[in-house]
Amino acid sequence: MTNNSQIRIAPSILSADFSKLGDEVRAIDSAGADYIHVDVMDGHFVPNITMGPNVVAAIRPHTKKVMDVHLMIAPADLYLEAFAKAGADIITIHPEAGPHLHRSLQMIKALGKKAGVALNPATPVDEIDHVMELVDLILVMTVNPGFGGQAYIPLEDKISQIRTRINKTGRAIDLEVDGGINDETAKKVIKAGANVLVAGTAVFKDGPQKYAENIKALRGAE
Ligand code: DX5
Ligand code: ZN
């Protein structure tokens, strides 16, 4: 169980109004977002196309918050430098996106960025066994990646197993959960040991005047 004061909320701008992304990022920043979660999709690794490094660079001046870039692209290595230069603070990759996860993580670290590994619902926890010393964040997908607004897949056991492995390292590795997070599912993943919650639909619902309330509700879930 994670102490609620330590919970960080990472609104996914996939659910924002793309016609005014700068305004949307400023709105979630002032509404209390901790990280700005950017879902990058290539129409190949996942069946949807979203945004690339130019969009990260465009929104970067609108916030000082941590830019949390989730790459759902394959290959990822070719684009790591572009996302680093665009202003990403954390770059997260999927093990299935390339043949050499360890090397990809080394590349992210060499660019001076925090490195994350994202595990799809069917991807075993063991994938992270031999890269723990390189990771700053482990992202547990609780939907199959590609779209916002999907139903949460209950993977609390997996989250707990990863929390145990993180605690054994003694390092402050983030345990982030992404997909179908709302006031109800937030309680479950926090109980299982998550400390960073990605939420698209649940944050952006009902327009900018509700963002602060929506974020607070996720953070306050016990
Ligand atoms: C899915 C993305 C998620 C998604 C979350 O591939 O990685 O970040 O946008 O959206 P909600 O919160 O609507 O499930
Ligand atoms: Zn994501």
C-alpha cells in the first residue's frame, strides 16, 4: 500500500483537445498534475497513430512538470534522441519494441533522461529482472495499449509483485499504472503498490473547470 501523499497523477494528453494542446497542458498543470503523460503511437506497434517529438517540443514551454513520454513505437531506438531533445524527462519503452532492451535503456540513460519499461497485460514481470539497475520507472499496462477509454484489466497481483521487486532494490523506482484508471480502480492499484497513476478519460472528462476536482478524486482514492 502506498501512502496517499506520495501518489502522483499523470494525466494522459491523449484525452485532451488536440486543437488546443498548449492550453490543455497549462490547465492540467495548474489543476495539480504531477507528470504530463504523452502517449506516442506509431500505427505499427499499436493500432493507432498519435503524436511525435514535434508535439512534445511544442508543449514543453507550457509546463515545468515532468514530461513522461510513453513510447508505443517499434523500433524505438531510432527516435530516443529526438524525444530527449524535444524535452522528455522520462522515456518509457516496451520490451517487445526492440531486440535489446538493456541497450535501449542504456541509450536513454546516456541521453541524461530517466528510463522506463512498460509491460503489456500479457508481458511477464520477469522481463524486468535483469534491467532493474537501469530503470527509474516501471509502467504496468492495465489495458492493451492503443486507445484511451478502455476497461481496466485487474492486474493487482502483478502490480504487487513488481512493488516487492522495487522495494528489494532500495531505490525510488516509480511504479506507474496506465489504462482504465478511475476513482474506483485507483483505489485497487494504490493498494497493490502503485505510486503513479496515468489517467486520460478520468482527468479530462467534463472540461477544464473539472480537472482539479478530477485529479484530486484520483489522488484521494483509498
Ligand atoms: C493507452 C495509453 C493510456 C491511455 C489511458 O495505450 O497508454 O495512457 O491513454 O487512457 P484512459 O485513462 O482513458 O484509459
Ligand atoms: Zn500511456
